[in-house]
Amino acid sequence: MLAKILSAITGIWLTPAPYALGLDKIAAINAHIIGLVIASFAIISFSPCTSVVLKFNLPLGVWLLLAPWILSYEDNSAIINDMITGFFVILFS
């Protein structure tokens, strides 16, 4: 259950992260969308009958690791944020 809670917190972090870190527009849009999806999957997985939904966050974590280069982020803080967050999403999934 701890992994589900931490995964939800990680997804929720991505939503205000662009404002807290001053990320560029592309990184901000990516963080908003992916963060809400990660948090949604984590919250849905709280129920024992839907716990497998947490595994859906695994490709989203991989996307966070690849997004800085695919979307050509210009800001180092956006790259670092996505790398750390992506690592933890994969870890908690």
C-alpha cells in the first residue's frame, strides 16, 4: 500500500512542479498530463480488486525518462525533475 500512496504523491507532485520550478511550456504541459494520469492510476489501484492498475504507471515512468530528449527540453531543472520523478514512478510501479 505504501508504494501506491507514494506513487500517487509522485503524480500529484508533477502537477504543481512547473510553477514551483519555473519550467518551460512543453515541460509544463507534459508534467500536467502525465502527473494527473499517474496519480489517477495510483488512486484507482488503492482498491484490492484493481491493484494491478498501478502497473500501468510503468510506461509512464519510462516516458518521463525519455521525454526530455524527445520533446527537447531547454531547462535543466525540467530534465532533472523528469528523471528523478520517472525513476520513482518506475520504482513504485
